[in-house]
Amino acid sequence: MMFSYKNKKILIVDDQQAFHVMLKTILTNQGAKNITFADNAASAVRCANLHLFDIYLVDYNLGVGKNGIQLLDYLRNNNLIPIHALYFIITGDSTIGMVLTAIEKAPDDYLMKPFSPTQLFNRLAKASYKKDILIDILNALNEKNYTQAIFLCNEKIQKESKFSTLC
């Protein structure tokens, strides 16, 4: 199925107003209609308490308070990110420590600034496809039904070996 922004609720978290405007332009041009902004982690938590989003585009460095990774941790621990949602860390910081921290916390993906509209769309489409494939496994894990998760993983791998790395 083709990825589309049309019915997606998107939360952009970044302390730079210029980045909000640029990202909104990119997303709107690609069909997004429902975009919410937060300029720090505290504001993002307030938004997440009011609405469940489908896509979270979060800058790593949010200035005051939590950074994008700490925000991910907090939202996950408080069940404020739906299972199907995509959480992307966006950063201009390519230092190895930041990258490793981002990978360790396993957001759905991370993007280095600057990036093109096509890069953003393709990465979101790829992450969305991966989530769709794994959704039953992720639900089982979320319910702490590990036996079922392992069973579903094995089933996926038997159907197609390419899923072995995902599982």
C-alpha cells in the first residue's frame, strides 16, 4: 500500500521556528493536513496527553528540558505513543555519541539535517511499511505476550526469510 500523509496526525517538536515552517511546508506540499507544533519536550508531553499522533518528528536538541531521546523514553513509559505511530529523531549533530544514543533507544528512524522532502517521505514510507509488517508482533510485545511474539516472528521468517533481520 502506498504511504500517504493524508489522514495522519503529525507532531513536530523543535525549538527552532524556522524549522517548523520548513517542515510544515514540506509536509503540506506532500498532502499532510493535520500538523501540531511543540517547541520543547514539556509542550510535546501536553500535546501527547491531549491527542494520539501517527507521526512524531522530534529534534534531538530541544534547548531547555528533555532532549528528543529523553522525550521518546518519557512518552513510551507513559503509553503516550500508539503502537502504530512513527517516531523520528531529527538532528544536525552527527557525533558518534548522539547517533549511538539515538540507535540504542530505537526510534523508528533518525534523519540528519539538512534533508530533502523526498528523503523524509521515503524514510517515513519505509518505516511505515516495516511497522505494518510487524504490528501484530509489536502488539504482542506490548501486552508482554512474549510466547506469541516469538511464534509470530517465526511464522514471518518461515514465510519470507527477509524478515529474519526485522524479527
